[in-house]
Amino acid sequence: MSNLLTSFTDWARQQSPLQWAEHGALFVATFIALRSLKDVKLSAITKLVPGLESTINSVIQKEVDGAMKTMFPKLPDELLNLSSKFPKTGFNQKELLEIMAKLRSTSPEEQEKRFAYVYDSNIEGHEEFVKEAFSLFVYENALNPVAFPALRHFEVDIIQMTASLLNAPASAVGSVTSCGSESILCALKAYRDRARKLFPHITEPEIVAPETVHPAFEKGAIYFGYKIVHVDLDPITKKVDLKKYAAAIGPNTILLMASAPQYPHGTVDPIAEIGVLAQTHNLPFHVDACVGGFFLPWVEKLGRPVPLWDFRVPAVTSISADIHKYGYCPKGASALIYRSNEYRKHQFFTYTTWPGGLFISPSVIGSRNGGSIAAAWASLRSLGEEGFIAATKMALQAFDTIKEGITQEIPELKVLGEPHMSIISFASVDPKINILAVADVMKDVYGWNCERQQLPDSIHLSLMPNHSKIASKFVEDLKASIAVVRADPSLNAKGTAAMYGLVAKIPDNAIVSDFLNTFLSTIYDRDRDSSSSSSSSSSEQSS
């Protein structure tokens, strides 16, 4: 293996960029051969070959530009005509609002055909009510609870209501954060600092977690210096392998983690069983219920089977739960509940030598918009148990309709795992049907915005109460989309099917990361369509 790499390196260093351009076949053959070398990173090889890295970067940018054209349609002329420079004089407020409304405008049908990002209770008047609650506190800042005592009351009440819902003991405490990722980051900070105090000899802390753990944990591991030890899933049930989980616990482990449910398949991890491992090893145990925290309790009350997952498992020391998902409030609200302050106290940040005064912060961010906290409190208080159960019934009705439609009427597909709530993922069992091509047809022909997944390629749906009205139509269009893909096999090599197919064939994740990095950078670059107008401000209007 090392001899092959040495021979390739020696040969590569002798070639000019022009020679590499002329030896495209050899270039491809070499890369295919190197794919079999598990200890060789292709990203490292590209550094050795003259012109190769720039060639790959050029290809990546070309793919990104193509994706941008597909994902982001041309902006309306009213916006393109605005200068990119900071305006010298203010614009007419009415005209700006008209432009903004045009950018935002989507039909009710388009709203209903989304399966992520926006959570609608489908309860009459609720959306307008929480908007009003938000607006009442939109300029207040939860950075200082003394300055805005109403926000402090809302936060304390949200924590107590959430703790009660999650069957926490009377000793439970918590924090309101801006999102699930922040709740997770706060928990990771708390457990790291706790371990530093109790186990200073552990300099490379580890978390044991299923491979379906949310990427926020991966982000937090980088931020806070953890190593995550991933544990494989059972290929059929999509539950984590408990024997492998137990074997992954080592001398550097400071935290165990599981999900309720894990996002990719909607399956609740075996939390009671992992809790036994936590007690055996005297380790804290965090449950990520960001998606299920305000849904699974109502599923259980409706009499459906749900594995034990909350604070009724004695070893669980903290749970994160997003209010802005199935708590049906605007984005910007999540809750992190600890069994006791013995854990939460390590989350807080204090700084005592700043000339600006004594400083303390409960979470990752500093200033926090009061509107999000007020709307979250208002949503929980206004819906109550009866409202949440009504919304849950509607979401589960949509889930049942789609699951039964797939399992009973669409032999080309299979449901992945054993979902416990209104999340469902399904993959193709027919080699002639690429499920991502089906997702493309569902979007391009029928207007459904389905989420794509990988490992395996699949479609993911987070079902909301409003989907109960159109679930049957979804199944009908899903059947039709499969027929379209079967009739035109070329669709299997286009759109997102082609993109995910390309990514799957790249044996080095570093190159895939470069692609994603370039993609995100391009998204937040200046819109190229507006470049022609950016040098002029002649279209600016004074108010």
C-alpha cells in the first residue's frame, strides 16, 4: 500500500498541469484505485498533484453554481433594482413592505406542502394570537431579568410547565434558550465543566451517542473539545445497538446521550436500557427530545405505545425540548431541563473582572429577544393539555394515512425503523426507482417540499396537524411520482439524485465538506443578479 502511494507521489510530482489535463483517464483510474486505500485521504493526494486541487475546486464551484440556480429563483425586479450600498436616505416604508410581502408570499397550498421548518397547530386563531403576544415584547431583552421582570416570570413558568410535562422531580431546574442547538450546546458546556471539576485527570472527554445524534452535538464537540464515540444502529429497527453502546463506554467518557426520538427515523432510542448503563458507570445522561419533547407526552396520553424516555428513567439528568416545534410558537424558543441545579450550575458563565461590571450569562447567546419567550409562554398557556392533544391527534392522523399508504399500496417503498411519533422516513426497495428522484418529481410536478436524507437515501417527513387534510393527496402524488421516475430512468441521474449520488461516490469526507462549505459561502455571497445595479444608487427613493 505504502509502495503504491510512494510510486504515485513520485510520478505526480513530475507532471505539469498541462500533462495532467492530457491524462484525464489516468487521473480517474488513479483516484479509483486510491479509493480502496482506507488509510489514504484523497484530499491529501490533491495537495501533491500540480493543478489538481484547483481543478477539483473549480468542479465544486460549478456544481454549487448549478445548485444555486435550481434552489434560488431570480429575485423580483423591485429588489434587484435596489443598490447594494448602504442607502444615503431612507426608503418609503410602504413600498419596502410591499417588496417584502412579495418576497414572502406563498399560497396556502404551498404552506401545507412543507414538512419542516414551520410548525402549524392548525387550531383556529392560534397563529394570530402568538404573533400578537410576540409583538407585545418584541423590543424587550432577556439579557437582564431585573430590567424586564415579566420576561423572567415567563421563563420561570415555561421551565416549570416543561418540567411537569417531562415528569421531572421537584428539584428540577432549567433554562429557556433560543433553539435546540443552543440547548444542546448549553448541556455540553455544563457537563464538560462539571467533569473538569470532578475529574481533572480527563483531558480528552468523550460522549457516547448513537450515530443518529443531531449534528448540533458534533458542532458542540468541536466547540467544547469533546470526542463523540458513535454507536451503530440495528439496520432494521434503527435503534442503537446496546451491546456496542456498552462497549463504547471508556475511562474518558463523561456523558451518555440518546434521542427521543432521533430525527432521521422518528424512533425513540432505548433510553431506559441506556439509563441502566449510566447508573452502572455513574455517568450523567442527556436525552435530546428537541423534536419530541412537546409531542411524545400527548402520544402516550392518547394510548399509543411510547418507550419510557423522560425523567421517569432515574438515570436521566437532563432533557432538551424545543417549544418552537410542536409547542407551536414562533422560532426562537427551546427549553433545557436538568434534574437538579447540581448540573445546571456548570452551564452558567460568569466574569468578575470586566470594567463594565460584574457579568453573568445563563446561556450561549447574550441578548435574547423577549418576543420569542413571551410567545412561547402564551402558546403553552393558551393551548393547554386539551389543545395539544387535539393538535397531536391531527398530526397522527396524517402519519397513519401516509404510513398505511406506503406499507399497503406502494410496494416500491419501505418505512425505515419503528417511528413513535409523527416523523416518518421511507426508502426505495426497487433498484429502478431512486427515491431522491421521486422527491424531485414530488417538488417539481406536484409542489411537495420533502426533506432528503442519506445512509440510506430516503425521504423524510415531519408531519404537522395541518397535513391531516392533505395526507391522502400526498400518497396519491407519491404513487404518480414513482410512475414518472419508472417511465423516465434518466431522472435517476438528475437533480438531487445526481448530487447525492456524486457525494456517495467520493471516498474522502474532506472533499464533501469542501463542497458544503463552498455551497454555504455561495448562498451568503451577494446575489449575482444584482451585481449590475450595485454600483449605482439611482433607483433609491427618499421616504
